[in-house]
Amino acid sequence: MISSKMRPLVENNSVIRMMFEEGKVMAAKYGAENVFDFSLGNPNVPAPEEVKQAILDILENEDPVKVHGYMSNAGFPETRAAIAENLNRRFGTSFSERNIIMTVGAASGLNILLKTMLEPGNEVIALAPYFVEYGNYVRNYDGKLVVISSNPEGGFMPRLDELEQKITPKTKALIINNPNNPTGVIYPAEVIEQLAAVLEKKQKEYGTVIYMIADEPYRELAYGGADVPYLTKFYANTLVGYSYSKSLSLPGERIGYVVIPDESDGAQEFIDAAVIANRVSGSVNAPSLIQLVIARCVDAQCNVGYYERNGRTLYEALTKMGFECVEPQGAFYLWMKSPVADEKAFVAAAKKHNILFVPGSSFAGPGYVRISYCVSYEQIERSLPAFEALAKEYF
Ligand code: PLP
């Protein structure tokens, strides 16, 4: 018999995953080229060639016992040192390998950070609309997710007055996902400064530590050279969770890291505890071969321009058809207003045209839908007549 903690998870199984499965069934029925699946954030741009070359070279030339073996729980020292050096060079930080722990993607990184910091009943704040798994991750450690709304008129920036009201003595962290899934917006430096100022004020008021957790799988997917502020520079109690799932198109390889800066509260104790959290949560040792790949490919880049072109093409076409969309600045998601209040009805209408996208209520953003455009450009082009037919139902 399953536990009572699992029961609601089974009942509310991810809408996104279900749509992805449904898309596969529809593709078998109608032909893959006639189904326009924009449901899942699974990168279609291939991993950079350097990644493949590094894998081949490591397998050919490195000691197989090392390549496939356990390593120290925080990860290979050379990988962590390469990451620290990369971050210091790009963001003017002063990390060393000590501050970096390799993780099984961002999902595991966030879980480790939360496991390390949360007492039962502690609160973690998310800025709506947000990645739906945050609630599950927080509940894993008997914490409570508190949601702050954002301002659609102001480019989906968080409502600072609401943040200030909702921080309590139990607040342990604020998660910031930048560039954002699902809106595709980038929170600029001035917004980060404002958020940091509220946290600083509340830390002082309550005499507590409130972490800012930067969830950064999309950091490198910023368009037109847009600046994605590096949060440790804005707020001392910042912890970073990074992933190569999207930036190097390696989601199935499960590789990422967390950064615990020396400036953060009780840093060394937190680092030691997070390494143990990594072990006892069962994700001990992030995949070894890919850790060694990262050490060699730390400066590699995927083709961000491909996503940018997809996003721009969809944005321009859908806007012209009459849909209201948020102009994409990064990540690979287009956030579109549903032409009817119940966006689930709109999602169902789109499905009749073989278009699959995700209702915004899955991200605490009802009235909107998320269109995930990490798909081939050809799929975008082929889907436009179907979107046109959908638009005709409303405008
Ligand atoms: N955070 C956000 C905002 C995401 O969108 C995702 C995945 O889509 C993750 C975390 C988890 O990423 P990973 O594959 O690195 O575990």
C-alpha cells in the first residue's frame, strides 16, 4: 500500500508528463508531422560537438576505474574547480571547488538545498507562475510552499508588497528562477535588488536567515546578450542550483551542481551538511562520466540562436493572429494569454487542431498557457496553419 504522502502526488500526476504521453499516442494515430507537441521542456537542439568528443576521448584515454567509479560525495575535484573558475571569470565571484557540489541535475540540487535547510513547517516562497515541482520538493521535507503573485501588466514581475506581507518568522527561502519557466521573462538587476532588499529587511526584523535560491537551468538561454544577474552578488545568503539539462542539452544525463558561497550563513557547516544530504537522499555521486565531460566542456554552449528564432517566429505569428503573448527573453517558453478565462477549455480546443500546450494553472498561472518551443523550426512552421485555424475560433 502506498503512503498517505504519496497519494495526492499520484492523484495530481503531472499534467505536462501526461500531455507528453498523449502526444506520443496522437503522433502514432495522425502521423508525427501532423501533431504539434509544445508540452515538454525537452531540448531539441543537440548537445555541442565538444561533448561527444569529450565522451569519446575520456572513454579512450582515461582510467576506466576512475571514469565509472565512485568519487568523493561532492564530486570530482577537477570538475568542481573548473566550474568555480568558470563562474569567477564570468561573474567576478571568488568560489573555489569547496563551494561547489555536483548534483543529479537541478531537481536533485534543489532537493539537497531544501533538505539541508528545512525544519518541518518552514515556508519557502515561489514567485508565480513557477515550475510546478517546487511544491513537491518543498513538501518532501515537510515544508510549505507560499506563492507570491506577479504583475501581468508589468511583465510578470513579482509583487513586492505581497512578498513583504507573506514573509514570516518561518520563511526559510525564496526561489528565483531566471530566465523563467514558464513566462520566458528575465528578472532584471533592479528587480533582484528590490527582492534582496525585502529579504534583508525581514531577516533583520525577525532575526532569521532567509536564503535566496537561484534556480538556474536556463541561465545560458538568454536572448540578444540579455544580462541575467548573478544572484550571489546581490545578496549574501544566496545559494545557486544549476543544471546542464538545458544549457548543454543533456537532460537525460542528469548533471548539475549547487553553489554554497562562503558569504552565506554558516557556509562550511551548510556545505558539509549538503554533501551528506546528497548522499542520504540516494543521489550519491552525480554521474561520473558526465562530470568528467563537464570538466572539459565547462565553456561549451548550445545553439541558443535556434531557440531565439523559434521564439521570435512563434511570438510574431501568434501575435499577428490576435493572441496576446509575453515577448520571449530567454528559456524556451512562450507564455500566452488564453482568449477565454478557462484556459483548460482553450487547451482542449487546441488539441482538436493537434496542438498540445500546457494550461497555466499547472504553474499557478491560470488564464494563460505555456508553449514550449524547444522543437524543430519545421514543427513551428508546420504548426502555424493549425494555430491560424484555432485563432479563427476566437477572433
Ligand atoms: N527548475 C526548472 C525551472 C525547470 O524548468 C527544470 C526542468 O525543466 C528543473 C528545475 C529541473 O531540471 P533538471 O533536469 O536539471 O533536474
